[in-house]
Amino acid sequence: MAASCPLPVTPDLPTLRAKLHGLLRFLREALPISNAHTVDFYTESVWEQLVDLPPETVLAVLRRSAAEAEAQPSAARPLAEAQGGSDSTDFPKVFCETSQKLVSVEAFALAAKCYSVQNLGICTPLEQLLVALQGNQKQRTDKNVKPDEFMNLKKSHEVQAMSELISSVADYYGVKQIIDLGSGKGYLSSFLSLKYGLKVYGIDSSNTNTHGAEERNRKLKKHWRVYHRRSKLDVSALALQTAKERKLQDEIECNAYAEGVGNSSTANQEKMSTSDFLPDFSGSVISNIRKQMENLHVHSHREENLYFENAFSVRDLLPINAIESTSSQTPKRKMLETNKERRKVTSKSNESNVYSPLTSFITADSELHDIIKDLEDCLMVGLHTCGDLAPNTLRIFASKSEIKGVCSVGCCYHLLSEEFENPHKECTQEKWGFPMCRSLKEGRWCCGRNARMSACLALERVAVGQGLPTESLFYRAVLQDIIKDCYGITKCDRHVGKLYSKSSSFLDYVRKSLKKLGLDESKLPEKVIMDYYEKYKPRMNELEAFNMLKVVLAPCIETLILLDRLCYLKEQEDIAWSALVKLFDPVKSPRCYALIALKKPQ
């Protein structure tokens, strides 16, 4: 490895397994809440089946708990630490042993908070990791390059944070090639290539995304060239200014010399010094140069070097007598040859700064040499890789010797394949999205699709006021009861979609939904539809309270999925270091956790 700083200590496999077993004990009782679908909320009497409390009580406790958590964000941490990774918990009774219904919302909220990633103590701080990776060489970022000019704020936040980490890992391990799986529109790939000078292959299964990424990268390169051309003009202007001051200096010295020859006695009496005639270069020109250099970060980072290191030297900018000459004046021919060699080096540097979008469907068994002909030691990364692509990224990393490190941020948990979800269904699939680690495989653990769907809910966004769309969920749940009673349909493969935002009222919503589902809306008079609305409107708070329970439980489902992946990495013998890192602000980007691992150096 290129750096010598030790990486942060992370929880070992026995510790992670102990925390996992404690989480599983809680989830065995709580999963029915996550697996209940809000569409069937009224048709299947979900509240009566799973909750033994009034909805007003649940809402009041959860709101109070959220307010306390905001005031004391670490309130659950001591409880998590006190458990010491044991299977037993000290929580009050959360669910009734007989009915399995929720009986204590206070204990439920406390347990859910305790078993979140943040409070389990399984995360490695990003700042600590970056310090270890970068050592004493702090990475400089180009203040003038604003990725939010060509990305939305969410994507800009994600790309900047992840690209800095990837670049630091690449420097630490000494690799130049990056493979970006599920590269999509190529934002991360382009940024890694243009800003950090890495050779990036972006692989996406969609040919449309690949072509779009190529076009977007072309525009980004144009933006980059314009920016750096402007920066070089600033440098040229500075050099011209310095040259003018140098010329003035020469004239003053020449005049002083001539005057001294004509009147040597006067010169001896007055002891003339150069500073009497010259501008204060140390205070003006040199400080100005220093400011320009700092603004451009000429001396700082690899990405800047690609554009600036061979364009000029400090010697070219400083006044003649600001540095000591170690040799006689360089012959003009030699200077031309030197500049020619500089341009060659610059050209070679730019050639390594390449982003190549590719189209390929990636599985755990994909052979990378068939996709990338010049595959070399590299890192494999993925920003919000969807469904099974995230676990397959980890599997490919573990199985391919060329891949020295991985940085993976997954998403779309509802699209994960589960090995034990349909145990009686025949399937030829051998590698599943969940579970990955031996412990969960041996226990034949299954989350269920609705639970995985609820894991995508954003507790932090709800906490800052970006609440759930309760009324649209209510409309859909009442519609389901109408469909069941009036059309005899209990399960429907067709989806209503986002008709709520296009509807002026509940009546309008039902009419449009029935039409989209291919059902005869004329058999339902307006009065019948509105009777259903009036019947369930007083119970809307049940749906609101239940969805808040699902939101509070969501981080625990995500913790299970992430712990499964982290344990898998810890189980691999040739992996030297692995960690879970909170990479993004969860309000800006709810799927904010990255799995990072490095192989043992060979």
C-alpha cells in the first residue's frame, strides 16, 4: 500500500454477530408491522391485528420520542453499549406474548433507536477514515469547480463525498483504475475522471444510460476545458504583469549603474541600495503570486497537476533576483527541448484521465476481462447500486484478484432477491441478494418484500418535517376496500400509480383509478363512493400512526441488510480491512451508508 498510516480499528466478526443476534431477537416480533401493506390496511384490519393501543397514544408517544431524540441524539447509545453485544435485552415488554400485538410504543421506539446503525456502534467515522487514508497529505478540492452547476443538489452532495473517499482509497492502495458498477448517467465516473485524474470504466445494464453518459461526459469535459482555460489566462496575466515589473526593475538598475559610473564618489557617499528603487516584490508580487497559486491549488492535487503542473513553473513567475541561479543562462534550444518534453508528459497524463461508459448486465459470475480488455489492479465502486447489484459488487470484489478495494452504497432494498422468501418455489438461482453471511444463511432468515420496501423509508426526512403522504395512502387503502366489496377482487397485479396528484378529490381519484385498472366505473354511483370515504375518514389517524411505526422501524431493517453484508466481508480470508461508513447526510440522501473493504497487499 502507498500510505503507512494505520486504518481505523473496526468491530470484529464475533462482535458483529453478537449485535446481529440482538437485532434479530427484536425483529422476530416487530417484522409483522413492516410486512403489513398499507394498501390492505382496512381490508385486512391491520390495526386491530397488530396494535393494542389507540392511534392517538401511538402518535403522541412517537412525536414526543422524535422531539427528545432531536434534543438528545445520543440518548439510545448507552443502552446499546450496556448490552455489550449479548442476545438478551433490558427493554420493557414491547409485544404481548399471547396476541403478539404491540403493547408499549415507548419500548418499541427505544428498541428501534437502539438497533439502528447509528446507535449499534458498528460505523467507522468518515473523518477518521479520511485522515488515515490521506495521512499528512491533505487533499485539496478545487473551490471554483461547482458540480451542482451540472447536477442536482442531492447528486452533487453524493458525488463530491464519494469521489473524495474513492480517490483517497486509490491513493492509499496505489491504483489508478476504477470500475463503477451501475454507473447510470455517469455523474460519479465523470467526476472521478475529470477531477481526480483516474481511469474509470462505468458499466451499466442500460444502453440508453450508456449513451446518455457519453453525451453528458462530453459536455462535462467542455465545461472543464473552459474553466481551466480561464484559469490559465489568469496565470498568463499574472506572468505578464510580473514581466512588466521585471522590465521596470532592469531599467532602474541600468539607470542606476550608468549614474554610478559617471559619479562614483557620489555613489560611494550615498551607498545606494536596490531597495531604494525597486518595488517591494516580497510584499506585492510574491504575495500576489502566492495568492494566485493558492487559488489554483497548483501544488496540491493530482487532478490539478493534469492541467497545471507542466503549464508553468514558479521560476517563470518570480523576479530575476528572487532566486539564486545555480548555472549560467539556459541555452534557448535546451529550453525548447525541455518545454517539448513537458508537453509530452502532459499529454500522457491526460491520456490516463479517461472515462469509458460500457453496457453490460453484471452478475456475481460476470467475467470482467471479457468486458474490460485492459483490466489491471483497480477499485470497484457503486453509488446507489440497485437491488442485487450491491451484494454482487461485494461478491465480485471478493472473487477477483485484480480488484483491490470496494466502496459500495446500495439502494432499492425491495428489489433484492431473498433465498428463503419462497422456500417451496423451485428456482435455479444460486446467489441471492439476501442473506449473504453464514449466520443468516444457517438461520434461513427472511425479511419479506414489504419489510424491505419499508427499509427504504427515510426516518430523518420525516423527522425534519418531510412527512409521509398520509392522505394519498388513505385514498389508496379505501380504494382497495371498494374494489374488494364492489368487484370481488382481493389481489390485483395492475398498479394505480401516482394518480393522487392528478386528482381533484377522492371521487375523482376513484373514478380515474377504476378506469386505469380496467374496471367499470359506471356501476358505482357517486353516493356509494363517498359513503366509503365517510366511513373510513374518522380512522385516518390509524393509518397515519401505523405508517409512523413503520418509519421508526425502517432503520432496523436497513441495519439488518447492512450488517449481513459487513459480516460477509469479515468472513472473507483475503480481506485485510472492512468497514461501514456513514458517507452522506441522510436528509439529503437517505441511503447514506457505504461498505468499504481493502484486500491484503500481495
